[in-house]
Amino acid sequence: MKISKPLAILISLTMVFAITSCAKKLKSCIGNISYSSSAICMCYEDVPGEYDESGEAMQGIVYREVKDLDGIMSQKEMPVLMYFYTTDNPTAAGITAGVEDLAERFNGKIVVVAVDASAYPTLNTELNVTAVPEFVLFSGGAKVANFGSDSKSNWTVNDIVSWLATNGIS
């Protein structure tokens, strides 16, 4: 099928607009760098003050405060992986490191948000988060699925990757 040049330009502009709209919507929901907020977005971006030998900015996971959690969950442009944890869980640090790897691996494909479950009891109930850690996937502004970590005796980050793939994220 041959596409006319004006149609190709229109399609390109539409895609740029859609990507820009997504960035604007998400940007309005995400705030400043914060390593103490109860809801953070794991953003893969230039790490402030870190440069390689050639002076280029180094990229990595930067934690940004979530200013509008409902806004992130309801936006329709990019799927959202919510990771529920509590600070008193002894395995949280290791799992969080794995979730950071997911945020880097799926950069541009999903938004990864970490939520301290103890700060959001109503949200836990609404999303059927019965134990931590837990993962909830949103797409098109609606909840798609829970990972169900409480029903699994043993799981790894690779199991999360497989679960994401089962839900259309690869």
C-alpha cells in the first residue's frame, strides 16, 4: 500500500503530537527528584551531576515525586506498572533494585511507579493489594491485572517480565 506524501506527513505529525501529549500529561503528574516520597516515578533519564569521561551526562534511574497518582493511573497514552512495597519489608531493597532494572528495560514503553502501601490503605483496597510486594498493571487508563505475588511461593523479576508480556508489554 502506497501512502501519499501529505498523508505520511500527517501521520508523522499525529505521532509526534501523541508522544508530546503523553509527555505533557505525565510531566504534569510528576514532580521534583525525591527519595522520600511515598509515591515515586522511576524515570530513566540524565542523572544530575553525573558525567562520563567524555563529559556526557550519564543516564540512570532517578526517583521523581508523583504529584498526581490518579492522573498517572488514568492517563491512556502509556501503560503503568505500579509496584507496592513497605519500608518494613526486609526484601524490599532487593526487589526495588529489580524494579529499577524493569524501569530501565521498559523505558518508553511503560511508566513505573513505586508506592509505599502503608501510605495508601484506600488505594490498596481499591486495587486488591492484599500483600506486598505487589504489582498492578494499568493500560488505557484502567486496571488490567494484579501480579498476585502473595499466591506465588517463589518468583523473580523474570516472572514479572513474563507477566508483562502476557499482558501485552514486551
